[in-house]
Amino acid sequence: MSLYTAETRRLTKRRFTRFFVIGVVVVLAAIAVGMFFTHEKSTPQVVAAAQAKADREFQQATVQADAERKACASQPGADCTNVWTPTREEYRAEWYMPPTFDFRKQFGDMVTTLAAILAMGAFVIGASYVGAEWSSGGMMNLLLWRPQRLKVLSTKLSALLVVLTGVTVVLSAVWTGIFALVANLRGTLAGMTSGAWQSILLMELRGLVLVLFAGALGFALASLGRHTAVAMGVAIGVIVLFQFGLGTVLSLAQVKYMEAYLIPVWGMAWMNKSVELTDYNAPCVGAGDSCVQPTLTLTWPMAGGVLATVLVLGVGLAMWTMRSRDIT
């Protein structure tokens, strides 16, 4: 049996991997079910009910406004010109309709949600996979009959990435099919041209890259610390210090484009192709109504460069320490 086959079986047979994947699937299923039951198709009956409710609200508002106007007129010297008068434009039927799932407009957010959940799962699975090998002594035993350190570690990483790719591709396809069904039953698939489907496919590919990045980073951190807890500790530290702590400090210091120093913004830029940041602390540019705050646009190539740099540093350092440190 080849080393790659053995490592693939070792990863897929682990109870932690299986249970964690099942947990992720349960969370995703709960989201899909929630979206199904909180949306409703715009049938003629639904539109008629919304129109009837809008008419009732308009009539009630008209009666209330008339009463306020009469009360105002009964007071000597009172100025009643500013008494509110409801109009039909303020009571449109569409404002009283239940939410409808528009696949073209809303599925992008669902792809981002899927990528975020799978990336979190990939980080934990990658960290526990190699971390358990170090803490249990399995890595040392493996190196007794495979004394090629870099080959062993790179094969483990390759097996992890291939398994994560397979799981992500399958779940992405199922996720797309489920929400296409939700849109068909509880919304609309209008506007889904070949270009729109291509855009969704590219977004899902970026989500796959994000999942692989998270898995490889968790793997690298756990390999560096030779324990799963190291990777999890680093993740918690980054969230606490660099998200909440750093965010608070930057906000108090009124740093320009402070969101650019926070991790989620780069993830959103990667998934959505761009994110526009606004510097609300700077004086606006222009005059009068055309005066606008300066902005900074983070694009997906910029975010990709950041992800690639972090990944190369993390994995490269893990490989270097694997080669140079004693195995004890």
C-alpha cells in the first residue's frame, strides 16, 4: 500500500473527521431548512393578501391622520400644515409580502456561508489530523519505516487537501441543488443565464480555495506546535486579539480604513471579488450634495495575494521545522 493511500485511509477512517463532517452537514441542513420555511413564492394569492393588508394599513392611517387634523384645527391659532397625510406610495403591496428567495440575488450569500462553515471545519480537521499524529507518537512510529520527513509531511498534507476538495465539491453541488429547489418552490430562478451560472461556479471555486487554505493553515500550525491545541490556540488568539482587540484600538485611534486590518474583510473581498471601504474619519471630497468620503477598494487578486503569502509562510515554516527539529 502506498503512503498516500495509507494517509487517505487514516484521515477518512478517523472518528473525529467523520463526526465533524456530519456536524457540518447538520448545520448546513438546518440553514437550508430555515431558508425554505422563512420564504414564500409570490403567487397571485400572496400578492392579493399583501395588497389587502396594505389597503387596510392605508385606511387606518388615513382615519388616524384625519382625527389628528381635526384635533389640531379645534385648537385656536394652531398651525396644522405639518400634519402628516398618508399617501398610497407609502403603502405598497410589496412591502407587506413575505420574503421571496431570489436565487440570482441571494445565492451568493449562501455560497459565502457555505465556504465560511466548510473553512472552519477544514481548519479543525486539518489541525486535528496531524496534531493527533504528533501527540500520540504516531508520527515518530511512521518515520521509523518511512524516514523521509518532508515526503511524509507533504503526503499527509496532499491527502488532506484531496479529501477536502472532494467533500467541498460534493457539498457545493448539493448546496446549489437545494437552493435551486428552494428558489423554484419558494422564490424565483429568473435571470439565471449562462453568465449567471458561470459567476456562481467561479464563486464556488473561490470558496473551494478558501476551504483548502484553511485546512492547510490548520495543518501547518498544528505541525509547528506538534499538537492540535496549538493551532486552536492560535486561531482563538487571532480572533480575540486581532479582531476584537485590534479592531477596538484602530477604531479609537481613528486609523484610515481600519477594516483593512481585519481578517473577515479579506475573506469577503476574495469571495465577492471586491469590497469597498469608506474612511468616515476623513473630510469628504467635493462640495454640497456631491461631497463623498474617500474610499478604498480591496479586490480578489489583492486578497488572493494575502492568502497565498500566509499559506506559503505557514506551510513553508512547517516543512522547515519538520526537516530541522528533532523528532522526539
